[in-house]
Amino acid sequence: MHADRYLTDLLTRDPLTGLANRRGLEQRLDACFAARGASVTLLHLEIDALECIAQAHGHGEADALQRAVAAALQRRVRGNDCVARVADGAFVVACVGADPAVTELLVQRLEAAVVGARCLAADRRSLLGC
């Protein structure tokens, strides 16, 4: 039983952040679409400065920023939403059953979360002499 769970996690979880990966997101979306009447809004977020951070401070710092953003996003979504890291520096949030007003509120919360995570990363970089 544990081996099956382990293999499923390898296939559907991002090892860097612990979030769903692209395959995990696709499975979640398939389940939502299979349930008739379930609406899903997709939000795409990218860390624009990730490559610059990796070049200037190393991949460890870029990975730390991605983990911080992932954690911040995960803390701000609703229980039935899905956060996934789909590429290096790219995240998708699947908002299940959210009307436009709820989606707008969620977007504001996620923007604040990402800005907060980037500010923490900027503080760390300034300690490194940047």
C-alpha cells in the first residue's frame, strides 16, 4: 500500500515544493470536469526574476524563492482549490466553483502572498550583498 502511494506521489507531486505537478493538476481538473456542473477558474502566476536570481545568487536561492512562493500560495487558497508548480517559476491555481467575486478576492490574496514571498527573498539577497 505504501509503495502505491509513493509511486503516485512521484508522478503527481513536485519534489521541490510538494505541490501538485502538471500531472497532478491534470488529474484534479479531470475529476472536476467529471463532476457535472463544477466550474474551474485557472490562475497562472510566474516569477519573472527567477532566472536572474539563479544567475546572480545560484540555483539554491531560486529554489528557496519557489518554495516560499509555493508555501505562500498554499496558505492563501481555499480548501477545495489546487495549487500546482507546472514549470520552473510557473504556478497554476485551480479555483473550483469560484464565482467572479470570489475569484477576484482570491487573486488579491495570492498577489499579496507572492509579493510577501518576494520581499522575503529580496531581504535575503540584501543580506548576501545584493
